[in-house]
Amino acid sequence: MKIDLLNQIRETNPVVLNISNFVTVQDVANGINAIGASPIMSEEIAETDEMVGISNAVALNLGAFSKPQVDHILAMGKAANAQHKPLVIDPVAVGAISYRKKVALDLMNQFQVDVIRGNAGEIAALAGVAWDAKGIDAGSGNQDVVEVAKAAAKKQNCVVILSGETDVITDGEHVARVFNGTPLFQLHVGSGDMLSSIVGAFCAVSDGDYFEAAQTACLVFASIGQIVADQLKEERPGTFAARLMDELHLASVADIEKIAQFD
Ligand SMILES: Nc1ncnc2c1ncn2[C@@H]1O[C@H](COP(=O)(O)OP(=O)(O)O)[C@@H](O)[C@H]1O
Ligand SMILES: Cc1ncsc1CCOP(=O)(O)O
Ligand SMILES: [Mg+2]
């Protein structure tokens, strides 16, 4: 685990280009900014090549797309591949809505993603494993999440992050787990979207080791959430969200090393 990648983000301020969703766009932009990278959002297909050209990573969020946006997402994924920019996808609710699953799989047949970041319900759907997903949430299932994540990674030939109480990160062979975090993340819509784009920031400074970038992003994000939760005496979702932004900016590598739990 190379927690020092956090300092590299802060030193080099990489540009993370996002197709976001209207629900969480501001959280995602501010989350990227607070951790030390530079967000840019796009909603116009005509600017795709130029946008990808100025970016150090591309994050595609499938949270609330319309048909024209699917064309835009496709163009963005293809441009990221053509320009050798790291590509992350967040397949929001593909476990709950069959149309979304079909669109996500069609897209991933037409470009190669480097990292998929989803919750258990989403990753199980992409792996073709039975799971009872619930809307944007993970839902429930009794399959081993490590095996689910590995199956998805092998199928899509990329790194997969299956996030949750424990984050599982795998390239289909190697597996890492992050045990930090807080259930307060579940009380803030957009936690997963923020993580996915922050994974993009870590990929941008990773020299092509996306497995390491994905692990480190999970450890840093979950640990920062845990630091905030430890400051609160009770469950306060609003305060959690505001302080999460503060700590994304303030937390040091040493702060994270003190509480990091992973294998
Ligand atoms: N029960 C939990 N305990 C600790 N951390 C959690 C828990 N649930 C989610 N997280 C953390 O919340 C962040 C967002 O993940 P997740 O909730 O799985 O995404 P999504 O919002 O897409 O469903 C991750 O950093 C994950 O580690
Ligand atoms: C509520 C909602 N509806 C469509 S996208 C979205 C946000 C999902 O955010 P996250 O997966 O990060 O909780
Ligand atoms: Mg999500």
C-alpha cells in the first residue's frame, strides 16, 4: 500500500474528468478538489477529445443517464482508451435495474475500463452472480464478496473495487481488503460516487499500477470517513458530509497510517 500517493496528488494536482450525475455532481467535484486533485465535468459530446486531452484520468458515473448521455459516455471511454488515460467506471444500480446492467455491459464491450468501483449488489450483477440489490444500495446476498469481486474482474479484465463495510480490491488474481470506514457513509448519498472519482485521482498518479491505486484510494477515503466519525458523538449525516470535505483536505499520510487496517 503506497499511502504516499496522497501526497503526490496534492503535489501534482491531476485533472480528473467526470461524467457525473445530477444527484451528486457537487459532492464529487468538491471531493476531488478537497483531496488535492482538480475536477472537471462535461455534458457535451463535441468537447470529448479536447477534454480527455487535458485530463489525467477519466471517471464515468452511470448514476442517471439518458440516451444521448450514453453516446457521450461511449465517446469518452473510447477517447480515454485512445489517449491512454486511466478510466474508472461506477455502475450505479446495475444490480437493481436490468436496463442499466445491459447499458453498462454494452459500454464495457466497446471500451476497456481500468477500474470498476461499485457496491456488492452492483459488482455481483456485473459478475453474473445472484444477489438481492436494492436501488442504489448494496442490498443483501450470501455469496463470498471476494469471489464475487474476482469473478467480475476476470470477466471485465480490469481491477474491481467492491466497496462496503470491508472494501475488496482485486485484479482477478491478487486481493486486498480495507477494513476502515464508518456506517455514516451510508447516510450520505454520493459517498460511493466520490470514492469512484477519487480512485481516478489515485490512478492519475500511479504510474499505471491501478491495483495499487485502487487499494490506496479505498484506504485513504475510508480512513478519512472513520476519522470524521470518531470526532462525532452521535450520528449526524449533515455534519459528517461537511467534515468529510474538511478532512479530505486536512488529513495527512501520518493520520491515515495511524489507523489503517488492511491486508
Ligand atoms: N457499513 C460500512 N462500514 C464502514 N464503511 C462503509 C460501510 N458501508 C460503506 N462504507 C464505505 O463507504 C464508501 C462508499 O461505499 P459504498 O457505500 O459501498 O458505495 P455506494 O454509495 O455506491 O453504495 C466506501 O469508502 C466504503 O468503504
Ligand atoms: C440517488 C441516486 N439516484 C441516481 S444516482 C444517485 C446517487 C448515487 O450515489 P451513491 O451511489 O454514491 O450513493
Ligand atoms: Mg453508488
